Amino acid sequence: MNMTLSSLNRRRFLRGVGGFALALPAFESFSNIANAAEQDVKKRLACFYLPDGVPMPHVDDPGHQDWNWFPHGRGKDFTFTKCLDPLEPLRNDTTVLGGLSHPDVRNVHGHSNADQFLTGADTGGFGDYKNTISLDQKFAAQVGDETRFSSLVMSTDGGTGSPRGTQTMSFNQNGRAIPAEHRPKRIFDMLFVKSDAEAKRRLAMSQSVLDDLMADARSLQKQLSTNDQKSLDEYLQSVRDTEIRVAKAKRWMDIPLPQVDVDHLKLDITPNDPRLYLQTMYELIYLAFKTDSTRVATYQIGRENGVGMSDYLARAVGFNLTHQLSHETKKPDGWKNFGTYCQFISEELGRFAQRLKETPEPAGAGNMLDHTVLFFGSASSSFHLSRNYPLLLIGGKKLGFKHGQFLRYGEESPDKLPQDDRAYRSEMNYEEEDLSKLYVTILQKLGVETDTFGGSTGTLAEV
């Protein structure tokens, strides 16, 4: 059979006898088709969360030179400390940001901060709880229909956790937590193991049940009070979301899953082997991006306050519990111990970013990192203070991001912020910039038409 490049559409298959279909990768040859390269180039976003802040010894502390998380210097003229020096090979693909935080939660203790890191919502330290859509889901709303999975939501502990103790970074348009997956084997099976005929039957049944539910709900609505109608509307929104997921699943059911080489993966790994576990979770994101199974991923590396399996990650560098390191900085080698853990985290993030950089972008110019935004950070600094978030942007050069710089916002040096676990209650004469402006910037460079996020407007031109 004669076949030309132009006769193959965006979803390319090789079809043989009996209707068997084999998914093909996005060959660079297709970039020769007029306008195809730019249209087919993917834009991707991955967000990572580190709980409990980072080392920030005062400038007069002996540990400041080596173990302060933020670099020394500013702008293009900066030097990584040991906390971030594994990223030196990626210096020209990296921006470090300081002096950013979410205004509504600057007086909240850092143990309650992960919930609002990607949302900017006023989740508060106690009382009523309400969240809003997260950065990743805002982007997923635009590109999610183009891939098998709208987003990949992962964490070391899994599930949703609890209000102000979240174990997921992702929140839907109604501010509801999206459960995170933490088992590598299950993530792999979801991405790459074919569904069976029983799955199709269940899917068809789900559609039928949803149709009946919606019909019954519409007839019931007229009989309800105002408050009950509001509750029903929220319920119907959940049903509509489910309808969308079911319809999407039906579209993708007959499309062959991508084939990947997994000989190097140990899929039954757990956080009890922390370095290999982190490497496996990063590799699953890499494979999901490379096969275009999704273009949006989140990974919450740990939960705040030393809760859950994630507190064992420090065993990768010889310590017992992770959270404990952030409270023992005044002991001998305290800053070094905490910084050594952060160095380990930087090593694995850098390994993942380098993997993307070494992979050519399918049907596009440059490498995968050039078209992928990696956003890493914590919603607190030293001693869980909800100010001066430690933040990294890596990648996305082809999307217009500027790199090789340390951007510090605010009017005073954040190196002199209080170092006391009660400091979040104190008044601080230190102005910071709104982190949501960075989120608007990221969304715009990813192609989302918006001027606002989290109730804030404006962008950060330096990024």
C-alpha cells in the first residue's frame, strides 16, 4: 500500500491484517509537512511540591555560605550553594525565584500550606475551608482533551489527605481535591496496560446510569428549596464532570496504548527505598510526556508536618525522618543535615530535567525540556514561615521563558526573616510580590488566554 506523509493524520497508526493497529511515535519526518511542526509541538507542565520549607540560616551563621537554599548574588550573577548545586549543569535552563508568596495565607503556619500552593486560595489556618482551581488543572482544562489523560496527579502518600493537610497538589474547578496516586505499578498500568472487554461493558453501563441520573435530577429540581437547589447544582456539576470523563474514556478505549521499554523500572518500589522510588516516579512522568499520554503532571513529594510515608524520604541520605531535620537546625551540623536532604531532592529533580533535555522533541525543534515547564517549590521558608517561598522554574525555553537568573522580589533581604516556629504570628515589615502573577505568566506562555489567576492580575515580566 502506498502511503505519503501527508496522508497520515495527527494520530498515526500502522494497520495490518485483521484490523490490528500499532501506535507509531511522532517521527521528525512529519515536521516537513507545511505548518505541521508548530501545530504538533506539545506544551507541557509539571509541578512539584516540597513540604516544610528549606534551610535559610542567617547571613551571620556559619552555615549560610554552604547551606542557605537560595543562591548568593542576584540576576545573572549568582552562585548556587550546596543545596542547589546539582542543578549547575542546567543553569541556563533554570530560574530561581525568591520573595514571592500568596498574600491571603502569609499569616498561616507552614504546616497548613500545601493546599494553597497551586491555587492561591484563602484556605486559612482553621475554621471554614474552601479552595479553588489549581494551576495544573487550569492548564489541563485547555489541553486535556488532546491526550488520553487530562492530567497525571501523583504524590508520595497518595489520596487527598485532609483540609490543610493535603496529600495532593491538584484541585478541580470547584476547589475539590483530586486524589493522587502513589503506587508506581498502578500508575504504569493506568498509562500503558490495555483495558479489556469488561472495561468497555462497565463504561457503557456508566453512561446509561449517568443519563438516568441527569433525567431524574432535572425533574426533581423544580421541587426543591433554594438551598437544596444549590446543593443539587453542585451535585449535577459533579455528574457532568463524570459524563465528560466517561465520554473521553469511550473515545480512547479503542486507540492502542503506546509501547514503552520498562526493563529499567522497578514498579513494586515503595518509599522505603526513597531514592529509587523518586527516580521511578519521575520516570513515569517522563514516559507519560514522551508518549503524549498527558501534558500535565503534579507530584507532591511529601506531606507537611511529617505525616505519612513521605517522612521516610530522608533515609536516602542517611537520616531517619525528614520533617525532623527542619526542627533540628540549631543542633551541631543541623543546617548541613537539612541541606544535604535538599541537595538529594535537587539531584533527582535535576536528573529528571536532564532526561527531558537529552530527548529530542518529537516533530519539533529542540528537546523536550525546551517545551516543558517544570515548576518546583514549597509554600514556606525557614521554620515553616509562609513567606519567601523557595521556587524553581526549569525548562520552557521554546515557550519564551528567560533563564540563567536568580530573581529576588521584595523590599528587604529575606535572608533576615525570623527563625522561630512562632514567627508566622508576628508582624513583619517585609513586602513581597504576589505568587499568582507568576502563575498568570506561566499560563500565558503555555498558551492559555488569561490575565488573572487566584484573584490576582498582572505578570512577572522578568520571567
